[in-house]
Amino acid sequence: MMMTASNQTRRKFYVTALLLACATLPMSALAGPLGSSTGMYPRVVRAGDGPQSPVVASVTAFDNGTHADIFRSDDDGATFTKTGEVRDPDFNTGLCCGGLYALPIAIGNLKAGTLLYASSVGQGIETAPMQLKIHSSTDQGKTWTYLSNCYTAPVNRKGGGLWEVEFLITKDGKLACLFSDETVPGHSQILQQSVSSDGIHWSAPKAIVKLAPPADRPGMPVVTKLNDGRYFMIYEICGPKHNCDVYTRSSEDGIDWGNPADVGTFLTTPEGLTLRATPTVALARNPDRLVVTGQRVYKDGKHQAETGATVFIDASGTGNGPWRALPAPVDVRNIPADGNVCQNYSTPLLPSQDGKTLLAVASDYVDGKCRVSAGTAPLP
């Protein structure tokens, strides 16, 4: 994926969409735009476990130099204020799809609560390899310092890219970095994972989804840890046969995800609703419920283009379903069927600590500019 202000359509054939609203909930509360800059690919985390823990969001921004804008909310997403920026000279060679993570435990010299921002860097320079650069913050996002590279591509950019970094803590207490990799010979794209004991030194990447058809493109992995200790991953598979459909898989330890050649479990509701493209997942508690979203909804193979954004909920909290569809907190509409990298693109979700509401941070076009807004809605 490439996200620059001048080129908002790029690699992959992410088909974008309008998402179907399938049930009635009380009206969402909108926090409004997060800044006035051109912004894409938002991420949101809770920086701590206490009842007063702030919510921190990141947005890939392009005004006044390519960087990430950082926003903070002290009222669980009702309002946001810009508090910092992540800047790096390499970002001007192309910055994409930044992942944001709050360490739940100490890793090496990194204290619990440290924020990590990881991004794909360098897609604009064909004669140099892309990097997955990690920056860290110990003051809840106000200031940032370069930490390490999760991975540097083994070939120059023209030979493939690295995309969509996400993190998790494995069962044995290591930090794992998950990403999409276009640089493996014989594969358009695979999902890889590296691990680290200190956040600085990283293992060689291990393939976790590597499908046999060369044109298949598993991508955009997002993981949440379930109450039973398992790890639940959601991802898309693009390509001639999969159409960026959404699949899931689980792991007992956050390292072994099963046979990499297995496509995983196709996500669908009993009514035949399915998600396509840019999925994310979060776990709501009290009681446990899994909540996922994607760019668009299909029903029986037909694009549901007439309504707005949707989330799917698994009330069992296990990932086994059944799933049902509900309106999303931020309603994004009028997305063209041939796609773009702005509207409702990889929308992150964050349930409240009491499990009663759901925060979403979504991008959409406003006055011709891609802008990011936040909204909350009750969870059933």
C-alpha cells in the first residue's frame, strides 16, 4: 500500500466499500475531526489499565512534511487534542500504515505503558530497501525517539515492499512484530512475524500465512488476546480468487499460527454477510465480545453499497461465532466500488473499559481532503 497526498490509489487491489447497517442502536456520538491535516490510516490504543487512562490515537499526516500526528483523549474518546508528532527524516521517502501499541508489560529496558509507533518507510525510493521503523514514547505520545527496525527488506523497493505493522506480546513475554511482506520470491505477498526480547534486536522473520497460489496476497494482520489466553488474528486475502475477503485464525502462544499454507477461517454471519478489505478487531469485556470491521459488507456475493459502515460482533468472545452485524460508530458512505485508500480504510476499534461503548477512528473525504474522525456508540 502507498499512501501519499499526491497518490491515493496504489498497490493491492483493496476493493473499498460501503458497509451495511443491519440493526438499530442509539445514535453515535461524534468527537469530530482529529486535526485539520490530510490524514489516513488511524490507530488508537488505551495508554494504561486504570480508570483514568488516556486514549491515544495516531494518524498518518502529510501537511507540513510527512509524519504521524498524535492525539490524546482524557474522556474515553469523546474529545481529542493533538499532543505530539512522530517525525523522522526517512518519513519523507514515503510513510505508510503506522501501527500504534501500548506495552502491557516491560520489554527489556522498555517500561510497561511505553507507546510504540511502527511504520512502513521508503516506498517512494525504488533504489533502496523499505524499512519497518519503530519509535517509542514514555510520556504518552508527547515526544518520540527512534528505537529500532523490526525488519529491513532484503531487496530494493522495486523488488517489493513491507507494510502494515502490528504488535503483540507472546505467551512467553516477548514482543512480536507482524507485517505484510512483498519481498519473498514466488509470492505476491505473505504475512511474516519477528520477535524480540528487548524491542531492539529482532529475530529473522517467520512466515505465518504463506499461500501456495503465487498471486494470493494475505495482508493487514491485526491481533487481540482472548480471555482464555488464545490469540485471535484477523486479516484479508486479496488476489484473483479471494477478492480481499476477511479470514481469521488463532494461536495458543502468539507464535505458532498453524499451517501457513492454510487460508484460515472465512468470516461470515448466519445470514451470509461477509466483510471485505482492511479488517481490524478488538475485544470488549464485561462480558467478552469480539468486534471486527472492514471497508465493506457483501451479502451472497453482492456489494451492499446502499448503507453505511458496519461492525460484526461475536457475543461468545471466542471467535467461533455466530457473528451479527451492527452499525459502526462512524458512518462512512458513498465509497466507490473500485476503491480508494481513504474512506473507512483500516478503521481501528477500542471498546470502553466497562465494555458498554465502542470507539472507532475512521477516515473519510471532507471537502476533497482525507480527514480522520472519531465516534462512539453503545455496545449491546
